[in-house]
Amino acid sequence: MPINIPDRLPAKDILQNENIFVIGRRKASHQDIRPLNIAIVNLMPLKIDTETQLMRLLSNTPLQVEIDLLMTGTYKPKNTAESHLKNFYNTFSNVKNKKYDGMIVTGAPVEQEAFENVLYWKEITEIFEWAKTNVTSTFYICWAAQAALYYYYGIEKCLLPKKVFGVFEHKLLNNKPPIVRGFDDVFTAPHSRHTTVKKEDILKVKDLQLLAESPEAGVYLATAVNRRRIFVTGHSEYDALTLKAEYLRDKNKGLKIEKPLNYFPGNNENNYPIVNWRSHANLLFSAICKTGLKTVLCLIQFSLLCHTDQGWNVGAILD
């Protein structure tokens, strides 16, 4: 089934050129299909790149997926054209009365700051609190994963002596949960961060289960036991050249940055990187969509019990 995105969003043409089934909002409005509604809270600086990467992976689902792009209202992004933000983005205050099958909160380049010092921290915590009752399942990426673990469970992040930067092997620790169905015992994923969370801190929390880790990059995938919160410390959504772009950006700024590990063939930055994490990324995002799909079926089955005048009572179905 197609991914339903705004008609003039740049990602639409990119994905169509990749033979991904994309449908515009105007055409989708004439179809009698209950879409999977997913909000993307995009905190990344290069928003168009991130939109495209996430939508590419969200297209791998048996349901039509409808996307709402959100940005912070308390901080104005500097690296994306204002016209793009005005045409395609909403703020939390404009959607807080809606219900979503899923939500993705991206990473952000603020990981070395204390959470409370981040300019939009109050707004982010409001979104985290709102998600308890208005979102079926939320997927937190990189900084957002650390922020959510801190907000919900009091788990502190730790500054690393050196940036974790490159593509790393991960070991699957538990193959039972549906979120990891189809994962290889060992799989790869990119990382790009200066901070981490400790394995022992996650294991102390009864409501959390650690599903995958890396000998080099540490904790990778953890979920709440009820699977409504998914925490990934890496960037499986990255495309082939994202790490290279980050490397060259910092290098050109004169910052101390090493080449991403296990990324350039022969460790030569002139060689085109080989993507060996694509299948893992597709399995992960497909599993996230299936979590939302399961809820859609629940909504149909329990519609008479769980529908209120204000809309779907997601919490009543899941609790």
C-alpha cells in the first residue's frame, strides 16, 4: 500500500523515482481506506533529508500510511527554508487533540547539553506526556531515545570519551518480541553520537527489556515491556551518504573528527560506502508499522466499547 504524504513535499518525487508507491493527499482523500496515522517529530537540522529517509522506510507496510510532520514551536529551525516549514509542518499545539497509531521522535544535535538546558525541553516533555494517552506506540531515535529514557525512567545519559561514529555490529539478545522478528543474530546499523546510556541502568528497570547491543557502540535497542515505547540509540534510517556528509561537515569546520568506522571501503573517504544495514532498517520500521496495524484492528473490533465523543480512546484499548 502507498505512503500518503503532502502533494508538494520534496520527498514525494525522490521516493517515486525509487519506485516506492507514494500517493498525494488529494488522491488519498477519495479512497475509502482507514490509513495508519503516524506523526514524525523531526528535530534533525536537515529536515528534508530526514523526512525522505523515514518515509522511505515507512512505505514498507500493508496499510496506507498518512504522515503528519511536526516541529517544535519553542525553537525555530535554522537549516530548513521557512517556506518548507510553513507548507509541510505543524507544531504540537495544533495536533495535541489528535490520536495517532504511531509517532517517531528523531535525534537532535543537542546531546552534549543537559536535558533541562535544551531550549525546547519543556515542549518535548509535554509531547512525551501526551503520548501516554494519544499515541499507540512511539519510536525514539538517538537523542530522543536518551531523552525519553530519562523522562520516563530517570536513566541518565553518559558522555563518551570519544564519539561513537560509524557502522557497527550488534548482537540480538532476545528473538521473541515481535519488534525483532526476522532480525539476524548479528546485524549492522550506523551510529553518530557523543553520549550513551548504560546497559546496567536499563536492566534495573523492570518495565524495560534490552533487545540488542553492540560490543563497540553499546546499548542499541530497548523497549517497554508493553511495546508502546521503542528506544533505538543508532540511526538505521540513515542512507548511504549520511555519515559521509556529517564527517565532511565537521572536517570542513576544522573540528576534530575521525572517519566513520567500518564505513568507507578501504577506509578511503573517496570510496562509495556500501550499505549493509538496509534490510535491518526495513525489518525494524516494518515491525513499528505492524504495531500500529494491530491497533487499527483492535479499534475495529472494539469500536463500540472504546469510541468516545472526543475520538478513539487509545489508552482504553491498550491498558
